[in-house]
Amino acid sequence: MKVLYVSDLDGTLLNENSSISEQSLSILNTLIKKGVAFTFATARSLHSAAKVTKGLQLKLPLIVYNGVYVLDAKDHHILAQQEFTKQQLEQILRIGDAYRQYPFVYAYINGVERVSYLPDTLHPGGWHYRNSRMDDKRFRSIVSAQQLLDGDSFYVTFINDKEALQPIYEQLCALDTFTITFQRELGREEYWLEVMPATASKANAILKLKELGGFDHVVCFGDAVNDLPMFQVADEAYAVDNAIEELKQQSDGVIGSNEEDGVARWMQEHALCVES
């Protein structure tokens, strides 16, 4: 049986320091060298994911931006992608503008990935996100909401209090044309309302990767609400001990927490090589 193993990063494979422990790195790299088919699916960008997974010697494609892109592990060229139409982005921004909420918009502008934002409108949570990535050259401070429409966009994130974003979330959900995640940021009080094209999800990206690699069995690991779709398409799904209760209820079992190398230790005991 050809098995594909896919782990979420934050709160699952990564510990509270947003890194992979030396123990997990050692276990996973040993398994990968033996032929175990392992990769990750994350809401992070490639830029952000590459930093926190440094040392992990992956061979399979990577899933980033909650499934918007499936990228080759070696040279990061795009194997599969989903993007907004201009009309869809205008619709999202119109709804946000009605509540004076302006998101971070991720897009390729003249072939370069940029994250556009209006600095004067940022919630403290938005500033925390921006300031935590001061060395990230993708960020683009703009002066007009019209500039949020620049380029080919694929991912939108509103960051604010839950109450401020709730009506936007409800209106976007009513359209039934987007993939939406609405959850509190790990370790903080603000909420993130993430909007992606309807066909973009970890689940769809995993199914694409399953097809590309000719896998016939998928095992997933996660901790949060945005992992629910991939749990639903996986043949086996395991929640780490620190996962939300809703995910645990949808899982085939609960493994050690992200602080206990839960994913790596489970893999060490149960994972099968591609040839198996």
C-alpha cells in the first residue's frame, strides 16, 4: 500500500516556539530517507513555512496557503494553484468596506508575491502580524483601498476582534463561493478571517497530491478548525492532544501533543515506506 502522510504545521508539527524540535527532525528525516512519503499542509506562505521547517528534508510537494498552492519541494515551482477572479476580490473588499475593515491581500504583482495592506486601518493584531515579519519583503504598505486590487490575488486575511469580523464572515459564507476559515490566532485574542477561492482547501490540495503521486491511502495530522476538511478526505486522521475538541471528535485517534513530538513519535511507530 502506497501511503501519503500529511501534517499541519502550527500547533501540530511545530512546538510552542514555532519550530520543529530536534527530536522530531531526527525521526522524520530518518523516515523520509527510508522512503516514508511525508509532507505538510499549512496556512503559512512558502516564505514563512520554509523558515519554521528548516532542516526538514522533504521530497514531496508542499501545500501552502491552506491549499491555494501545491509546490515542488525542490525548486518550489507551482504544481497546482487556485486564484480569485477580479470580481470575487472586489466582492470581498466591498463587504469589508461596509464595516470599515480592510484585509491583507496576497497577490502576485508583476510576477512577484506581495502582501498589500493599509497601515492606517490595522487592528493591533494586524500590527502584531506585520511587525513579527519585519524582514519579509513581500509586505507592501499602500495608501488607497483601490491598490488592494492590484495583481493576481489568491488569499485574503482580515485580522480584528471576533465581533468586528462576525458580520463579514456571515455575509461571505452566505455567498457560498469561497473557502473561509474564521478562528482565533494561536496564543492571542484577535481573530483571523481567511478567505480563499472556493476550490482552495487543504483537502483539495491533498487529493491533488494523492493523484500526482499515485497514493492509495492518506493519513493526516492536525489541531485546528482549518484541518477539518483534510480530516474528512483522509483515510486516517489523528488529532494532537492540544487540538480543539471538534477536531478530536472527527479523528480516528488522539496522539501526543505538539510539545511531545506527537506526530513524529506516531510516525516512528506506525509509518509505512512507499514501497510497503
